[in-house]
Amino acid sequence: MENSVNLKFVQQEQTTITSMIRIYCRSKHRKGAGLCPQCQELLDYANERVSRCMFLPEKPVCANCPVHCYQASYRERVREVMRFAGPRLIFRDPIAVIRHFRMTHRADSEKVARLRLKMAKK
Ligand SMILES: [Zn+2]
């Protein structure tokens, strides 16, 4: 099921998360090139999760997803990164922010909608 559209989408998400973790790490942990080991680990984890998302190719943005596939500890760290780097990313990569904003407001795919409904009934 790995077609080029879905690959492109995964790559976009990965690029965005990479930029955000870079902004975060550079401000909080180390100056200069490269990520600190913890941030590198977080990035590897996030990239892996995105590429294995069960909703591909119509993946919702992670914040809107009915499934929380991140382990709690990683989820907390990613949230912190986004809170910090999200507003700063607007200046670095406005296209990525706009793209993400548009994705956030996109309607659920059928698969997502069905699962959300099922979970609401519980
Ligand atoms: Zn770091």
C-alpha cells in the first residue's frame, strides 16, 4: 500500500517534526549542528510512528488522531517540543505550518470517522 502520495505525506510530516525538534534542541540543549542524543532518539521514535500510522494514506494530524500510538513518555516530550517550537516554526518554515494547519482542519477519512464513532459509543 505504499504509493508515492502516501510516501510524500509521510515525508512532509517527518520534515516538520524534524524542524521542530531541531529548533527545540538548539534552544534548550545544545548550540551548533546536530541533535543531542535524547532529541535524536525522540525524532527517530516520532518518524517511526508516523511511517507506521494505521491510517495511511489518509492520516489525520497526530493531535486529532483517535488512536494514541505514542508511548506516554514520548507523547509528553513531543508535546513539549511542539508547544515550544510550533510558534517559532512559523518564521522558519511558514509553508510547513500552513500545510499542517490545513491538515488539521481536513475532514476525517472514512476509516478515522468510523473509529472515532466507535470510541464515542464506549
Ligand atoms: Zn536536545
